[in-house]
Amino acid sequence: MGNINKRCIIIGGGDCTVDILKSNITSDYFVICADSGFDIAEEAVIRVDLLIGDFDSIKHIPANVNTIKLPVEKDVTDCLAAFNEGVKLGFKSFVIFGGTGGRFEHTFANISLMANASKSGISLEIIDDKHIFRSITNSSIKIAKKDNQQISVFAYGGNASGVTLEGFHYSLDDYTLDPFNGALGTSNDIIDDYGEISVKNGTIIIIETQL
């Protein structure tokens, strides 16, 4: 478990730019590419430690990268397979780039993966040009205030009880969020230096949007 304090980056085949990879990935991260995620990593000149997928969309398979080939017919997405390999290697902190956009079902599957990871005590964020997706289960998180930023909070997988929002324009105190009433948690603003979100029992999805 030597990788427990390091971060694992997963690059998927969704919407992703060279700039966002270069501005967020440093040489000390472990990078796994899921199928065609390798194409954008190669364009950004990002070192890739592992390539995994069924390779139905990648432009070419490199000869100098550790590779795991999956069958086309399988019960996991390429991003989930990449995450599972990272967990096997001992990582507890993940970020997915290229996990949104494109086919919506893949975006939804990645959000579900993120929520499930939080239930296991694993941190997984999904980042694109305008959003940071996070999830917490029975815990709390602080988010720094930024210009032109909005925060939305949704219950996932059932009611989330004991939800408290501090430092926000619209605060909550020990509230129960209903997953079938998503409008309540949409589009909030941080008014202090940090906004703190906590949940006592349940899982919540937090979406930070840059307007």
C-alpha cells in the first residue's frame, strides 16, 4: 500500500483539453489512460503509466506503455476498470479527466463510480473545463470561494440526513436532502472564504460550476 498518499489520475475518452491536463497533472502522479484517453494524453505529452481498455476507440496502441487489454463484451466501463486497477495498486485519491461530455451514459456511470468510491472511503473527483464533481459519505468537505462560482448539492442513492451548509448564501442546518427533490440544492454561492458541507448519514454529490 505504498501509494496510499499519492494521487492516481485517470484520463478517459470524454471531453478533455490539452490545457486542462497540463495545468493539473504533475510528474509525481500515477497516470492511467482508459482507451482513447491515451490520445489526448499523448497530445499533451503526459507520461502514461498504464493503458487499459478494449481499444475500440484508441487511435493506436503504444509499444512502450504497460497495457491491459479488456474484452469488448464486459460488465465494466473502461474508466471503472482503470479505477479498479488503481485501487489494486493501493491508491486512495483519484481524479478523472475526460469523464464527462460525449455519451451521457458514460458521464452518469462515472458520477455513480465517484459516489460509490466515497462510500468506501476513497476520494474521487471528476474535473472538466467548467466543473469539479465531488462526493462525500458521512463526512464533510471545505471548498474555497472563487469568482463566478456556484455550488450544487444533491443526495445520491437515498435520503442524506444531517446535511449542513456553512458559509453559503443559502445555508442548511441538519437538513435531510431527498434525491427526488434536486431543485433545493441547485446553484448556491459561497459568501465566506470557504464553504463547508457536511452530511451525517448518507451520500451527497457536490458540483462546483465555473460560470
